[in-house]
Amino acid sequence: MNPRRFDLVVFDWDGTLFDSTTLIVRCIQAACRDLGVAVPSDEAAAYVIGLGLHDALQHAAPGLPPDRYPELGARYRHHYWARQHELVLFPGTLEMLQALRERQHLLAVATGKNRRGLNDALAHAQLQGLFDATRTADETASKPDPLMLRELMTELGVPPARTLMIGDTTHDLLLAANAGTPRVAVSYGAHGREAFAPHEPLFVAHSTRELHDWLLAHG
């Protein structure tokens, strides 16, 4: 087995571990439709995944009066919570996380979800207790501000050079760059591989299996 390069592996949640990209896009579009504002395209709605909800909705519905964003957020949550039971982990995710555990990596989540949303998702996926620490956008600054990643590194006592951030969006890669950590992208979530190159990921994985194999060989 190769020596371990990273002590801490931090994952984004939606579109990286959890197969939720399509549902989030549809819920953003349904919320906009409910309020009678322009419905973003699939690409535009997917782009905001990973941001905190308020920031995401401002990008997705830029023409909405500011005082109506809470209403838009409530409609988004209504649609999402009604269908979140449909969501599952990407195939091979649990095996990958268990393999990292066996190599004594610390594991964490840095997500644009709020705390309730992440706790519900962890319970649904039966992953409670698997992660050493988690941060959500309502507890700290939203991506790509580096604060949530810096807080995780401080909490777990790991320096940036020994921390790896993994995500499916440019927001995740910018978060890592701003925090001074190496980063890996996955192309099976919200953003396509062509968007990643400017952010210099160590690797772009096209499946959980590819990510698993790369982590065991290089992580």
C-alpha cells in the first residue's frame, strides 16, 4: 500500500457523494415557477449547486426583489423535502469511505447545505458517525470563502498541505484554492470537466470507482 499523502479528506456532499444534482435543479426550477419568475435552464440551476441556499437563489433568480428570496427559499425546501427520500449515494461511495477509514484518514464534509439538510441526508444514507467533522453553509461562510475548510482543518489539527478537498463544482475547487489545499474534482455531478482545468485539480474522476482507485494510489 502506498504511503498516505493526506491525513484529512474533505468531501462536498451534493453531486460528490450524494446523487442529488438532478433533484436540486428541478426543485430550484419549480420554486421559480411557483413565484412566477424566469425559470433558469438546467445548466444555470446546476451551476449554483454547492453555494449556500441564499447565494444560490440570488444567482438562479437574479431578477427577484430581495425581500422575496426567503419565499423562494421556502418553496425550494418544500419541493426538496417532499422528494429527498428518492436520493441515494453514488454507487461505491460507502465502500470508498470505508477504505479511507481503514487507511486511518480523517474524513469530513464541507457543504452548501444547511445543518438540518445535511443531518437529514446523513441519516437517510445511514452515514451518521462516519465523518470526523462537518460544516454547513448556515454555520459559517458559504463557498468559495475558505472559512469552512479552515475551520475543519483547525478542528481536526491538520495543515493545508495534508488536507485534500474533493468536489463536483468550481465552487469546491475555489474553496480549496482559497484555503491553500490540494484538490480533486469529480465530473459526474453539477459541473462538467471543462470547467475544472483553470483550478488545477490533481485529478478529475469520472466515477466513484475512479475516485476510489486514485485515492488509494495517491491519497
